[in-house]
Amino acid sequence: MKIGIIGAGFGGLAAGYKLAKKGYDVTIFEADANPGGLAIGFKEPDWKWSIEKHYHHWFYSDWAIRNLAKEINYKFVFKRSLTSTYLDGETYRLDSPISLLKFSKLPMLDRLRTGAILSYLKITPDWKSLEKVTAEKWLKKYMGEISWRILWQSLFAKKFSQYAKQIPASWFWARIKKRSTKLGYPQGGFLLFAQALAKHIESYGGKVFYNTPVEEIKTYGEGLKVAAGKKTFTFDRVIFTLPYFPMLKIVKGLPVNYKNKLSSFKGLGALNLMLSLKKRLLTDRTYWLNINEKEFPFISVVEHTNFVSRGNYGGEHLVYIGNYLAKGHPFYQKSPGELFEIYLPFIQQINPEFSRKWINKIHLFNAPFAQPITSLNYSKKIPGMVTPIRNLYLTNIQQVYPWDRGTNYAVELGERAADLVIQSA
């Protein structure tokens, strides 16, 4: 049986690996020059490791991708990292119960309430009741108005823009449920891991075509015809791993009600400014710094080399300045230098010693769709993997709910899609 897979992100790679290993004739189409999807990376000539265009890591409980890495004998590491919050001109470490108890910005009663609710979310499996109420309403009720205002309000506003007030509490549950004190990272970076996985697919007879965007998918007898790279391919089954909006353009013959349903789902893009520096920006060795200042034009500062040794990157200090923005935001029209000038005074508030002289290079990366927008009772709205088009299967980051997007869930969904294809044979 011939299987076509659209997209060489970790969902497509996981599905392709499972199917190719079982002897199916697998072809993967990828528009980019490399595999990895949202975890795609790049590597400078003097670096030993690659780095992602958009920051990535694993949590300890990300078993799907960990098991996949073990199966292909790919090494990865887990280590403790520091998470902090920038508020009122100061940095506060907030990644443990003890650090929360020491957080003087909250009255002691609110610290205790917040800690108790975070502990509850960590142990409860009940997310379905939480999708019936917004995160804002639920957090205000159980953690208190002060905790909401100081810890969460600004982060939700920056993360979800105009959609912040509609995000269900189940989304927040997933963020707390999965968080671990140790974070994981594949040796060499996600790009090299994705390339290794692609090579394993090819070793089983599979094919991966890069720089080959798919223009059209339509039914062809009992199978499907795929137009890609000025060529036409026919398959018995196709797995589509891209977001909903390109599916609406590429797949022909979708029923109107199904197209309307897909069109109703929203998402935000990710805009990451990466700085290559001569000196460390976050001198307390914080890896992830949440920005809780409303006037700041970004949501996070992630110093990758406070987590992964800068020795892998020619001694450079690599820092992401992260943002989630709606389509049409003016920042998307800025050059790396222009956006840096906007960010500069705020970076200098975080570290007053920071200077332009520290900069080796500035990169700017844009992912048009990176953050799905979930709404109340979202589990009842998600389209299934089986589509109205016979033998066409759908799996993408908009289906990982109640979890938030990530490579681990892409692998889980890709493997499930492969199982459906196998069962249909």
C-alpha cells in the first residue's frame, strides 16, 4: 500500500517511521529544505549543534517522543533549568513551591492559595470539567484576584492577544500538569534529531522530498492524487499534518459544512528574535523568563545557552525574545534590526549593562501558525482524524488538545494516524 504524508514535522515523521518500518511504501512531502516543522532548526558553520528557530524542549513526561528517540537510538539529556518572572523591574525565581512561598509580591494567604491550586492541577486528571469555564474566571475564583493580576493576567494577554478572555481553564491545567523541574533536549538539537528520523525512514525504503510543497490533493479512483513539485503522485492513503487553513486550499472536494468548521478555528503566529551575544544576558542563569510587565512588547526571554552549553555553539550566548502575534500585526513587517531597536530599551531594563556591542548577530524567525486558540468545550469541536474525503487522514497541532502544542504530541498523533492507516488496510 502506498502512503503519502504531507509535512515532515514530527507528526509526519513519526507516522512515516511507523509505516515504513512495517513495510508500507511511504512518501513524505516537505515544503522546507529540512525536516522538523515548528521545531525546525539551523546550524552555523562553526557550531557543533543546531538550534531551533523557535525555542523547544521536552518535559520529563513526554514519553512518546522519548520512546521514539530511544527506538532509533538517538541520545538526549534531561537537566534542571531555572524559570523566573520579570515583574516591577525585578526578576523573581518562580519554579518551585519554595520559590512561590518566598514571592513577596503576593500576600502570604494568596501564595498559599496559589500553591494549593497549582498542586491540585498537578494531580487531578479531570480536565473536562475545566473546559467549561474560562481560565480567567476559574483562576480569579480559586487563586484570587491578586494572584490573577500579578501572575497570570499579563501572560494571558501577551500569549493570546484578543482571544485571552475565551481560553478555557483546561488549557491552563495542561500547562501545569505537564511541567517538570527537569527539561529535555535531543543531542545535537531538534534539526539533527529530525534528520536522523528521516534517515531511518529512508533506510526502510521510504522517501522524503524536501523543497516540495503540495499544491493539490484530490480523489482518484479508490485513492488520492497529490500534485507536488510539478509532479503528480497517486496514493492509496494520505496523511495530512499541516494546519487547517492550508488544508482548505490544498484539498479539493471538501464538503461545505466541513470547510466552514475548519474555517472557524483560529490561531496565532510566533515571532522570535534571536540574539547571538558575546556575554550572558540573564546573569542569574535563568533559562526561561516570563515577562509580566504589561508595557513590554514581548512575552518571554529564553536564554537557550543557560540550558544547553554554549560550547556547542562556538561559545556564543543565544537568546530568544519571544512573541505570539495575530496575523497583520505590524511587527511582522519589521526587519531584524528594526524589531531589535523596538525591543532594546526593554532588554536594557532586564539587564542595564546590555549593550549593542554584545551582539554578534541578530536573527528573526516567523511561524505563521504556532499557537492554536482553544475555546470553551473545545473537545467537542475538534475534527477527527478521519476526514470526509475517503482515505485522507488529518493530524496536526490543532488536535492535540487538551495538551498544548509540542513535538511530543505531534509524535503521539502521528503514530495514531499511522495506526488508522494500518487498520484500514
